[in-house]
Amino acid sequence: MSFDSGPLDRYISAAVGDDPAVAMELRASLMASARELSDLMRRSRCDANWYAAAERLKSLAATFGIIPLIQLAEAAMDGAPGDPAVLREINAVIDALS
């Protein structure tokens, strides 16, 4: 999956300025958080846990303007809990951002 990380790079740059080390650390933290939330969704055993993790993922993505991830989190919230197709797509976007 191809993803234009330009908007994310601009958000990070606006947050940390011209410090590449801090920008890399923030990006790594964002990716780790997104992966953790995706894993929580994968391991959820009830609809409420699935929805809560998807909602948190949506909020994280919105903080950095990651529209495809926002849309996928919304699809997860609106769809069937545990949907493996949406999880694959979420993980593909996260991988593309890394």
C-alpha cells in the first residue's frame, strides 16, 4: 500500500521544529502506539474492547492528520468487531508510515 507521508511529516515538523532526532523519536512513538492499538483490537474478546481500541486509534490518527487511518478506524467502529480485513488494512497503513 502506498501512502503519502507528507502531511504526517508536516505535523511532526510543526510539533518539534527542525530537530531530526526529536522528529524520529516522535514518529517512532506514534508508530509504536498505533501498533499497540492495532494489537489490542486483534486481541479484543468483546465488542466494547474492539470499539474502544478503534476509537483510540482514530484519535491518535486524528492528532497527526493521518486520514487513511482515521477512515479505517471509523470503518472498524462501524463494522463487525474482529474484522480481519480491516485489521490488515490498518496494519498496512501503519507499515507504510514506518
